[in-house]
Amino acid sequence: MQIAVVIEGQMNLSYGQQLAAARRAEAVGISGFFRTDHYESFPGSADQATTDAWSVLAGIARETKSITLGTLVSPVTFRAPGEFAKVVTTVQEMAGRRLHAGLGTGWHESEHRRYGFPFPEMGTRAEMLEEQLEIVRGLWAGPDGWSFSGKHYSVSDALFRPKPSPVPWIITGGEGSPRGMRIAAKYSDEFNLTSSTPATAREKFAQLDATCAATGRAPESLARSAMTGAMIGRTEAEYLEKISTFMSRIGAAGDPEEYLAPRRARWLVGTPDQALAQMRAFRDTGASRLMVQHMDPTETASLDLLAELHAQL
């Protein structure tokens, strides 16, 4: 099982801070560096600075050599299909074929209102996601003159240059709804399960296998990953200090242990032995990659520890 880190780029992080985190992750042997794709800052105050995910990834692509880069995930509401296809292809060229593109329905309503993006109801956004996936795959791999006419988007007489080689790796996912699994089985290279315990992940991945089989896809051809938070330290005092710092940063009051209590079953929490046991539990679900939210990219000790734990899996 590979380990990738995910940073919440909307949490008052400059490009330089994100680049430093990516470089450190690459230096210690972490295989992937992913960004959320949001324009409004949260959790905490909404008036903090944010950066554009794909612009940041383009810069990082030029300053790193081997680490996989991507979004987890880009809302379908933010970009038109042709724009998304072109942005991903351009950054892939800059990254040297090590780009993975996550695409989802979007969920954070207030940022859509504040930035002028449409935010229709969930069923409509799911339709938009399916159509956008159909279009970007058609633009990337379809013949010249390819056309598509859908409910939300249309493309006619397509001529897309350069054709990306390889076709970018596509990640979709969510909490494991039947529709999300059907979309992944039809369009995706990887299904990412968000905010799940290892036990739930095992159940959801079994359902994903059944969905693939029902749609005529070999289950083993669809990679699966799990997204988890991390609050770890070499000692109990160290990880509790980290969670206290994080809570202060987002304006959360209360006891750190109370904050962690509902998250322990889903996150990597605690000392190295505790975190390693949870990592192994996720590995045993059949996940090929663990997407680990690095809650404070300005500190690198957690990245070093993650890499050490991964070596012990």
C-alpha cells in the first residue's frame, strides 16, 4: 500500500509553504502529494488566504522530480469540461506524466455563492460529473471530430491538442453511494473512499467489486484508496500538542481528547504503534493507497514519521 499526503490548501497556506511540504514529502519517500480544491477558507475563519489548486500544482510540478501530484478532488462545478481537460493535460506535461486528477460533485455551498459558481442540487451535480467525465475522456482519447450532446454539456467536432500520453489517471469516490460506485466503475482508474473506518472500507470495497462485476468491469482493474486524517507524534505529549495547535488554528475550543474521540476510528491518531496498527488495518482492506490528510503542512515532523511508519508496513 502506498502512502500519499493530502493538504488542505485553503487553510491560509502560501504557495511557498505548499511547495516546501511537497519537497519534504518527496525527500522522505512519500509517493504522492495531493491538494484539496477549494476557494473559501475552512475550517475556521472564512477570511483567510486561499490559492488555486491547479496553479499551485503546476508550480510544484516544476520544482519536484518524482512525487505523484493531484487533486482530491476538483469540483465539477468549478470548471467547464474542456477547461478541466486542458488544465490537467498542461499540468501533466509539466509534471512529466506523474499527475492524477480527482473529480467530484463539490459540496461546500458557501464558496460557490461567494465565487459565482453554480451549485444545483446533488442529483444534478452527479449528472454533471458523469457528463464531464464522458467529455474529458472523449477529448483525451477520442478521435478528431468527436462529439457529445448531454443534458448539461455539449461538445461538437472536437479537436484536442496535444493528446495526453498517457491519458491522465482519474480518481472519483466519496462515501460509497451506489451511484458513486457506478460512476467509478464506468469512468475511473481509482475509487477513493472518504472518512471511513477500516471495517467500513472493507464493506464498501466489497460492494465496489460487485458493482464492477455487474457492469462488466474486472474489479481488480479499479484501484481503491482510502482517505484518512492524521494526528500523530512520537509521544503522547507530542501528538496532543499538535492537536492543540491545530484546534487553536481553526478556532476550535475544548479538550483535545474530546475532539479526537469521534475521529479515532477513522484517523491515524496517537503514537507510532497506534498509528501503524491503523495503517495496517487500512492496508488489509485491499486499499492500494492511503490518502493521509496532513493537517498542518507548516510542520514536517509528521511527514518524517509517516514515511518511517510506511517503511514498517
